[in-house]
Amino acid sequence: MQPKEQKQSPQLDMFRKRLGNMLNHQHELYRLAGLIEWEVFEREFGELYSENGRPGIPIRLMAGLTYLGHAFGISDEEVVRRWVENPYWQFFCGEEYFRHDFPIDPSSLSRWRKRIGEKGSELILKITLSVGLRSGAVRESSLERITVDTTVQPKAVAFPTDSRLYNRSRERLVKLAAKNGVDLRQSYSRLGVQALLKAGRYLHARQGKRARREIRKLKTFLGRVYRDILRKIDGRQDIKPVFQPELLLAARLLSQEKKDKNKLYSLHAPEVECIAKGKAHKKYEFGVKVSIAATNRDNFVVGMFAEHGNPYDGHTLSKALEQVERITGETIERGFVDRGYRGHGIAKPEIFISGRRRGMTPQLKKELKRRSAIEPVIGHMKADGKLGRNHLLGELGDKINALLCGAGHNIRLILKKLREIFLFIVLVKWSRETRYSDPWHPGDEFMAAIG
């Protein structure tokens, strides 16, 4: 059913004080709540709800919790827990009076992300752009010149090893067989654990021949359980669809070789890819490639998407430019990329690759030099946001998390800008109040500097 609207009651509560009267109106979250067009979410996401059933959770509450979770880089459980303790967070999410109970179950945020999908997540990112323009965190003229780069969004998976994958696949098949009443000839529960421990110990001791022997044992155990289940469920159409996904993963795992492409690296996240980074501290990362587009001047994220299949960087550039123009509504004049985009084949807008020397004016040189400023943007999204480890399920989870990480980064920039404005007002007020009371103080130099 359609969610309830969070309307301010005209009648005052005698025993409670409104949050708007309690809070500091110059606080960055209080001001940010007034800059966001919440009615856009009500209008766009309201169509995703049916007319039957109980009333849904207010859309502003869900959108506000999503912004807060990605802006501060905390989990769904943590953002709900902190919401109860923080009156500014409650006001930001549309509450009129302070609440002492949890607003929702944290699992409701997972279901809401599935409901809005990739398109709704892009809208959440787009709204931060309009808020950034109003707050001054980004200039409208900056939208014509962007910097594009790619990075890896690691998935929340364990480091893949053959021994662990073989043993884990066998355990999942055995558990599924016990749940559906399939009597196995042998489960290898004890022998599998022993072989896994021995393989790890031999590898640690650099005894490769013994380790490979134990890994072959684990593969044999998995193959026996796999074939045993195939024999037992043959002709049983009632439980065959239940085993089909796990059997396909086991068959894929048993057939893959060392040099194969599109290998299986995780059983609960088969979409995970191995992406070589060429860095000394981390040669490979397991996740999905993400393209990031930010303004060249303000480092404001104006485009972000996850692309599966580990494509070449130049093949993602056209999609990145199209997304930026769709979000900003502006025509891109210049784009700045690194040398990994050589051979992109795009004629318009003009793309400047790092290291270019021919036909460069002083202004272009300055803008191309700022191309590297997107690297700390990526670092902040990984350290302060949720780009460093994605816990959302499936390929859709990869795309949604990438877009929301961009929105969280923009919210952090907007909050920083609002804090700077508030600090500037405080300093001006302090300087004007004290400049005539002392014969000399630092406020004179400050007022002279700002005119």
C-alpha cells in the first residue's frame, strides 16, 4: 500500500517539544534537510507501491536512512541504531518529535533497495547534484568538464582458493541433500575437513607437492558427492529444481582449469570477477569494475555505474558520458582520462588523455593536471563510504551500491560546505563583536582579508 505521508501536525503536543524548536538551525544536517527536494522521492517512488495491504514505511524515512548510511559508511543495522540516539538524524528523516524506538527493522532497507532498483538509485544520486548546486558545493559551470576513471568494487567474499571452494561446495550439497531427504552414500564430512586443514598447513610450509595431493582429494570428494546426488535425484521432478543451482556451480567448479577465463571464485556470489590491478600491495582484486565520473574542478560525483565482464576502460567511456549527460542535463565539453583509455574511439566531446603535449593551452594543462584529483575521491569512497567492500547480493547489488556510494560522497562534500559556511558566519560575527573592544586582535586582519 502507499506509504504514509510525514505531514507536520498543526496542533502542538503539550508534553513534547518539536525537534525544529530544539535543534540548532545552523547545523549542517538541519540545513541539508531543507535543501533536499523530498517531494521528488514521494512522486517517483510512490508509483512502486500497490494500493492494497498495510501502509508502507514513509519514503522520506527510507531515503534519509539511505543517505545517512552511505554518507557515514555504516551498515543498515548501525544506521538504525544511531538514528534513535541522534535528534538531527531524526529531523533529517522527517520526524516531528523525538522518537525513542527503532523506526524500522534494518532488513526493510534491503527490501527497499530492491524495490527502487538501479533507476531509483540513480535518482538518489541525481538529487544530490541539485542539492550541491544550491549549497555551493559544486558550480554549474563545472558540469561541462569531467574526469572519468575506473576502479574495482571488491565483493564481500573470502579469498578464493581451490581447497576452500571444493570443500565449501561439498558442504553445501551435503546440507541440501539432508534437508530434502536424499540419502548419500558418503558425505566426507570428517575427511573433507582433515584434507582442508592439511592443504593449508602444507601450503604454509611451502610443501607444494603434498598440498596438491590434499587438494586433489577435496576435488575427488566433491565429484563423488556430486555424482551421487545426480543418481539419487534422477527422475524425481519434485526436488530436481531445488538442486539445480548448486549442481551447476559444482559442475562449473569441477570443470574449470587454472588458465580458464570466467572462473568461479565464490559460491554465494558467482558474479565475482578477478581483476588484475598491477599494484605491489594488491595484485588482484575480486569484485566488479566501477566507472566514476566527477567534475574536474570540484570533485563532485556526477556519474557512477558498475560494469560486469571486466571490460576494457575505453569501452566504458561512452556509457559514462551518456550517464553524466542524463544526470546533469548538460552537454559535456571536455573529458579527462588516464592512459588506460587509449583507443576509446570517441570523437565528441574531446577527450584528453594524461600525458598529452600537443595543442595544449595553459588552461587545458591546468585541467589535465587536475585529472589525478579523482584518485583521492576513489580513496575516500572506499575508506569513508561503502565502496571498499560491497555486501549487497548479486549483480543488481553491485550496481545499486556503486550509485549509492557516489551519492554518499556528494553528501559528505555538501555537509563539509555547509560547515564551512557556518564557520565563516561565526568568525564574521565574532570579529564584528570584538574588533572595537580590543585595541588590536586577529579579527582586524581577518576582516581585512575578506573585505
